[in-house]
Amino acid sequence: MVVTCLFDLTTQLGIPFSWTGHLDDPLYPLIDAGYDHHVARSLEELRPFLEDPDAKGPLYVYHVYEGVHLKSEQAEFRRLGFGVDVTMLWPGCLTREWSKTAGHIHTGIHRSDLFGELVEVVHGEALFLLQAASHDRISEILLISATKGDWVVIPPGYSHVTMNIGQDVLALTFVHAQDIYLDYEDLARHRGAGLWIGPEGYRLNPSYAEIGVIRELRARDLIKNPVGAPLYQLIGQQPDKFRFLIDPQVPSPWV
């Protein structure tokens, strides 16, 4: 496995950051760049979401940088109501599963409203698992493959897990409403989503009573970046295009 140890994300991300390859804090802000909070998600924290609770893997499986911004634009983004995060996910496997995020669903602070999210692949190769579930029954699973430059819309009400299926680090920009709650409880109770996926393919998670239709899709066949500019820049330039992330009643203009 070859992992890039240092590269510049400024052009792709729209904010001057470099990936350093350091295990404990790999994203380095350059001039005018900043973030609000860094979460290093360890393998120990991820075990409740894995097929194999004793899986081998890196000390930290992925890093989340919450509230990334240009310092000169931070106040404006907060006024608009958008939150922008960057996730860096190491490549490899956790025993039979691809390296992955824990997975969650977005709700309002009081957990009554459901919110969507928009993702851009900045670097690497990703597989997104989106599932619509009620209690122990899954009505639909979407498996969406994506590469650099692709966008993925996560509709309100869908739990989602991100997997790194490439040989290099996976860098992603996530855009969502600022005031949301990330609910991990359902996926933790089931040891992950309805499918456990790795190089051998996928396996049904037997902790679910029912798993409905499974659809395999490509991100570029579903949605296209209308301008080709980094997602962060487009939010600042065309905030009305992204109101669907803040108000679930507003339809996405790209799906």
C-alpha cells in the first residue's frame, strides 16, 4: 500500500490546507485557513460499528476537521448557516471491511427534523453507503461509487457510511446545516449498516430483520458539479443553491 505523505489540497478544496501524513493530526492549515474542531476517530471508538469487533487497523482510522474556513470568510459562512467539514480517511481494511467511517444520520438538535448533506470527493476513491431504515428494517440501500471531483447528495433521513476503496488517503468535503445533531445510535446498535463491504464484496448484516432493494450507482451519473469549482467556493458564491441543506422542505436543484 502506498500512501501519499504530503500534498497540497488548496486547489481542490478551495481553502489552503496541506495533507502531512501525520497519524495524529494530518491536515495542516496554511495562510488564512482555519477550522473549529478536530476529531481523530480511533479504531477503538469504531469497534461497535464493525463486522469484526477485534479487527486490526491503524490507531486512527479517520480524521474530521469541523468548521473549515478561510478566516476572512468565517463570519459570513456562520451568518449563512452552513457548516463545512473535511474528513480524511486512511486506506486499507479493517479485517474484511474497507476502512470506513462509523456512519450516522443527521437530525435537528431536538431530533425531530431530518437534514441532508452534500459531499465532494477532493482526493481518492470512495464508496458511499446510504440506507433508509425504520427500526430493524431497511427499505433501500444505495451504494454510490465516487472519485475526485464527484458530488454525492445524501437525502434527509438516510444514514450514511463512507468507505475508502482506493490505495491513497481519501479527502472529502461535507456541507450541511450548522445546527444539526449526528445520531450514531442506530448503526452502533446493529454493528454498522445493512452491508459489510470489503475487497471480497458485500455481506448482509444479520442484525437487521429485513434488507430491501440494493442499488449500485456512480456519483457522476447522478449529479454533476455545475461549475467545476471547489464546493467551498460555490457555497460562498451561490448560497441560495444550497438552501436545501438548511431547509429540508427545499428540494435540491441537482437531483
